[in-house]
Amino acid sequence: MTTTPTRTTATAVGEATGPFAWYQTMSQQGRRAFKGAFGGYALDSYDFQVLPLSMAAIAAYFSLSTAETGLLTTATLLASAVGGVLAGVLIDRVGRVKTLMITVVTYAVFTVACGFATNYEMLLAMRTLQGIGFGGEWAAGAILVAEYARPHYRGRVLAWVQSSWAIGWGLAVIVSTMLMDRVNPDLAWRILFWTGALPAVLLVYIRLKVKDAPEVSERLAKKEARVPVTTVFKGGLARKTLFATLLSMGVMGGYYTFATWLPTYLKTERGLSVVGTGGYLFVLITGAFCGYVAAGHVVDRLGRKKAFALFAFLSGSLLMTYVNVPEGSNNLLMILGFPLGFSASAIFSGFGSYLAELYPHTVRGTGQSFTYNVGRALGAIFPTAVGFSSGGVGGALVYGAIGYGLALIALLGLPETKGSELS
């Protein structure tokens, strides 16, 4: 799985100091890869978040039940498993950069197509296809950057890539709040989806500036024998694949439960206006960004497993506290949004480095994409359960806490990989 360090991926540790040494120690190509992956994931987040932020308007427009509305998110997450597996194969066969471009085009095109939906069935189909691109983008970008980063800084580098999710989420909230407050909701949700064309700008940069790490490019040029996809289920990798998928399932189930339903909960059960909901979400998103960045240091210092355990416990506990805040205490709800956003996002900062370190380079794309995205698809069970719950959304958000408990159990079957060198 590991090899001795090389200087083709980054300059030596110790040549830079300070809070941004993780970036300064990367080569020029490494920095370009970081920018491409950061932008790709931010826009991936934007294109995903336009759905939760417009769910109330979509439900009213098509006269949907709670279960039908929730199915839109479920379909996205299930399709992400298919997209993730396909992207994993492409990552290992055609390279990280080409796969990144393919996935960005896919999620952008079908996000825009959602805005032209004439009925619920068409919207569901377009959102499902969007999920295929959504599922593959993260792994392509994360592996690309991980292979340029030094082990000493890998957790921080990937945490900053992960932090771009909060940037995209925040941008989506700004655009959504402006549209829903100024434009008829029947048109506003369509415009919101149409703005999903933004990733087209990023494609130009990736195409011209970003390249795979030298070792990867050399291997692809030699057209070495392909390792079967089934390798991730053989020998010592089978256990890692099983428990890493379970870890992803728990974390994704917890996160997407409240990320999908929180805007609806704030509007329907807390009685907040569109602008008011946006304010509460911004506190949550600010906490999320801080969590992504701060957790990178925790991941590098405590190790991958301890960091996951810490943030899973905090996220489950805070989510249960959040939904049990008494009526009339909305100020406390806003205050709790920061630590909830912090911990629920911080837990993701370990995925990029940890999953890359679990697999050898020949199946790194397949292994990382499979475990992350199949786990995400299985995690769709949790937000779906909220949609079919007979009670209120707030009480049903307990399913998210169950997801975080599952993540803690999964860690028992996984090794620590702190300090691993990537081939």
C-alpha cells in the first residue's frame, strides 16, 4: 500500500512553516490540483443543496407528499453509488483529472435539466441522473490531491478540499434566499436549478492547468495490466471495504438526514420565514466551514480513527439536543447551529486521507469511490425514514443520531493509517 517518499509530489516537510505550510509544501502542479478539486467540490455542493433549499416550493408546485419529496433526495443518493462505482473504475483506468471533468459535466448538465422539469416524474429522473455525477466527483478530486500531499499534512490538505462543501452550501443559501424572497416560488426554484451551470467555468481551468501526479501519469502511459474491481473484496482488502462502507453509511445517514430536512423543519415546525431560515442556516454553515478546517489538524494529530469517533459522538449528541430545544427558544436553536454544523462537517475531513490510505494505488479509485458512495447510498435509508415517518420532522431526525452510532461501531473493524505514504 505504501512506498518511500518522493519529491515529485511535494517539497519536503520542514521547508515551510505556519498555518498554511500544508499548501506551501505542495508543488505547483499540486496547488493546481488542489484548486481544481476545491472548486469542483464547492460546485458539487451547490448543485446538491439547491434541492433541499427548494423542496418546500417544489412540493407546493407539484402537490407532493412528504414521502414523494424525500424520494428526490433518496434517488440522488442511490444514484451516487452507481456514479461512484463507475467513477472509481475510470479513476484507475483513465486518470483522476479526466474523471473529475466527466463527473463535473454530468452533475452540472442534469442540475440545469431539473429546472426544466414539467412534472414530478421528469424531475425525479433528472435528479437521479444528476446523482451519478455527484457521486463520482468527490473521489476523483480527493485522490488527485491526496497523491500530491505529504503524509504529515495530508489530513489538513484534504480537510481544506472538504471545506469547499460549506462554500458551495453558503453560496446556494445566498442565491436561494434572494430568489425565494423576490421571485414567485413557482419560478424561483427553476432559476435556482438553472444556476447549476456554474461548473462550466471550472472545466476550462481543469482542462488547461490540472494534471495527474507524475507517478500516476507514468503508470497510465505504460498501460499496465488492469487490476479487477473485485480486488477490493479479496484478501485483506475485503474487511476494509466492508467496514469503510459501513462507516460512510453511518456518517452519510446522519449528515443527510438533517441536511435534507432541516430547512423544512425550520419553516414548518419552527415557523421561520424564508429569510429567517437562511439566517439560521448561515450559522450552521459557518460552523461547518470552521469544522472542516479545524478537523484537519485533529485528523493529523490524533489519527484518523480517534477523529472520526470524536466527531461522530459530538454530532449525534448535538443533533438530539437541537431537535429537543423547547418551543419559543429559537435563539438557543440558532446558537446550537454552530457546534452542530462544526461537528457534523468536521467528521468528513478525515475521509479524503483515510480512504486513500486504506488502498494500494492500483485500486485506490475503486476502493475510495465504492466505500464512500455505496455508503452514501445506504445512508439514504435515514433521510428516507424521516419522509415516511408519521410524526413530525423534528422527532424523526433521531434517525440521524442512529447513523452516527453506526459509524462508531464501524470503526471497531478498521485500522489506523496515520502517517502512511501513498505510492
